[in-house]
Amino acid sequence: MSDQTLSFTDAKNASVGSPVTPTKPPLKQGGQGRFAGLADRWLPRLVLSPTIILSLVFVYGFIALTAWLSLTDSRMLPNYEFAGFHQYTDLFGLDRWWTSAANLGIFGGLFIFFCLAIGLFMAILLDQRIRAEGALRAIYLYPMALSFIVTGAAWKWILNPGLGLEKMMHDWGFAHFTFDWLVNSDFSIYTIVIAGVWQSSGFVMALFLAGLRGVDDSVIKAAQVDGASLPTIYLRIIIPALRPVFFSVLLVLAHIAIKSFDLVMALTAGGPGTSSDVPAIFMYQYSFTRGQLGLGAASAMMMLATVLAVLVPLMYLETKGARNGR
């Protein structure tokens, strides 16, 4: 039978509704399949390799360099000859270092606590589907759009006894009102807490609000059917379900607190005296102002140890909780 006869028969069968076996596409050649497999396997690695290389060099490489400098006698310029651990013993013998460490404990503890409390409270309020929620969310988040330099400068004007809040209260007739924390060595560290909480609470609120919106509504409705009140639902059901959010928030806030430099410099510059000094200020001044690079590197490594002391237990608890949840 000729090809024309076969074509006529196929067309006739198709016209009367009989099925026609579709023609299979030609198989890919072996070389093309192997090339596609290699591309799928190596292309992601090639795309990610520049980021990995830059991270290894400019993050972990400089961490390693700082660790080595802390074991040398480096002063104005790096000195790469090993000199032992005397920079750490000198560091621990300085009263200023312990003052800055104590200030970090005060600032970090209060900063994290109030940011968590205020951020969670604002998130719960916004979770009630109130009117103008979008506008309020934007207002709460606005301080996070500012840099810490701007925040520190603004609060320095507000808390200045001769320009800000105290002067305004005096102009309103409250002559005995005083608020001199900015120039009082006993309270200057708390002004940094005020400015830091003002800037970061909105960011914490956004994280908690996203977590609240992710809670299953059926669980809440079931609790309401059982007669549970709204505070009980939040305390017993919703807030415990936000454990991953708490983990993320604690990591972010601890990182902000430990590395705080620009906020402190703009607001108090570590003063009066060293009353609001923090390890980041200590490290900068000893490394680049006083010409003691080795001692500054040792203080930087202690800051890294503080970050790890916070990070490792939190990651362990989160990993253990995830395994138990399975």
C-alpha cells in the first residue's frame, strides 16, 4: 500500500471519529541529556560560588585575621608575630572593659525585654482587625526606616535638658520638672535603651503580626466554642505557637544590642565619661584612636564570643524543640 493510500485512510478514520495514534516526538540524543544533567547539577553551584567565596574571604577570613591579631603585639600597624594571650589578660585587667561589658548587659537585657513586650502588645492590638490598621502599621514601622545615627541625633535633641523635654516642660510652667538622664552618669545608659526600643519595637511588631496571622483560625474558633476567653486563647494557644517567631526576634535583637555602635556614638558618645560605654565603642577607640590594635582585636573576639554564647543555646533549644515536635 502506498503512502498516499495510508494518508487517505488515516484522514478517513479521523473524520469518522476513530482514534489516531499520536506520533511520538523524537527522543533526545544522549549527549543533550547528559549536558542537561550537568547544567542542572552545576549551574546552581556556579551561581552561588561568588557569594560563597566573598563570604569566606570578607567574613570568615577577616574573623580569622582578627583572631590572629588578638594574639600579637599589634599597635598602630598589624604585627603578625605570635605573642601569646597577654592581650586578653590585659583586656580583663581594664576597668573600662568591665564597665562596657556591664553596660552591654544592662542595655541588652532592657532593650530585648521592652522590644519583645511592646512589639508583642502592638501586634496583638493590630491582630484584632481594627480600623486604619495599615496606617498604624506604617506608623509603627517608620522608625525602623531611619538609621541609628538619625535616631541617636533626634533623641539627643529630645533629651537634652537645655533644648528638649525638660525645657518644654519648664516653658509650660512645670518649673520643678527635671529629666537630665542624658548628662547624668547614673542614667545615661538608659537613654540608649529608650532610643533603641523606640526604633526597633515596630520591627518586632511586624514579625509578631506575621506570626499571628499564620495561626490556624480553626484552633481559635474551637477554643471559643469551648468557652475560652480571648486572653486565655492568646496565653494558652496563640503565644506558645509563636515560638519560632520568638527565636527569630531574640536573635535579631541580640545581634543589634551586641553590635550597637552608631546609636551610642550619636546619642552619648559613651559619656559622660565612660558611663554609657559599650564594647563596640571600646573596640573602636582602642583599635583606631589609641593605637592598640591587638587589644582592640581581643575585645572584638570577646564580642564574637558573646554572640556565640547567645546564638548557640538558642539554636540548640530551637532544634531540640523541632525534633520533639516531630
